[in-house]
Amino acid sequence: MTTPARGKPEDRARADIDRLLTASGWIVQNRDAINIEAGRGIAIREFLLAPGYGFADYLLYVDGYAAGVVEAKKAGVPLTEVELQTDRYSLGLPSNLPAPRRPLPFCYQSTGVETRFTNLLEPDARSRPVFGYHRPETLAAWLEADLKSPGSCDGIQFDQSCMELAELIA
């Protein structure tokens, strides 16, 4: 999807997010044409959550399992104000869908210009700015490390320690 030069700011944000997800190795799909086996990382647009939870702008699947959500906002919206929205979406996965962890551990808030990330695997989970989306392989390694040794990947050293642990496990 190309970034529309005109149109609603929300449409421009979603086009930018599509581009960023694709650049990070995600396959972006519409909710009416879902194939979670199409690749390692699938991002499904406008995914209907359990009753009462609404729609996630994107539901992230890693290796066939739901793992995270992305909330898209137009440029200029303070992303720290929508952190609770992604936390709520992480709880709203329908019970019949497979997920290695509930709530879903990986929560992004993005305008397509600015992106923030919350990793609920961390004991002191908090939103922080990131330069882009993590690759599906990275999220898979973090999930695998946490499932083998819960709570082992926490704090400031999360990225490095989890990658080292994932390499040892593999």
C-alpha cells in the first residue's frame, strides 16, 4: 500500500504503518482475506476482538499465534494517551484463537511517524519510543525465551538478554 498524499489523516497513518510493518518483515493482510500461515509474521488490519473490546487496528500473529496489537492514530495524537487502549485490546482476543500468552504481550501505539512499544513480558512494563516495529523473529525469540523461563527477560537488558537466551535455547 502506498502512502496517500491526500485523504484523511487516519488513512495516511495506516498507510505509513503498513509500510513500516512490511519493512520489518510483516505480511499485512485485510481481515476479509486472512492467512496466518502465509509467513512468520502476519499483521491483520481492523481485527474484530471479543464482544465489548471493539476492533484492533492491527492484530499481530507470530508463527500462527496471536502475539500483539497495534493501535493507529493520526499524526499529532499523543501516543501515551492511547496506551490504555492497546492494553485493553491485548485482553480482548477471542477465546477460540490461539495465543501463547494472555493478555497479548506486545502492544504498539503508532502514528506512522512516531511509534511506542509496551512489552507486557517485562515485570515493570511501560511504553517507550521505538524507531520501528520489531521483526517477527525477534518477538518469537522473546516469547520462546519467556515460555521456557518465565520472567527471565526483564528490565533494561531485555533485548540483549532475551536474544542471548533464545540463541542458547535454539
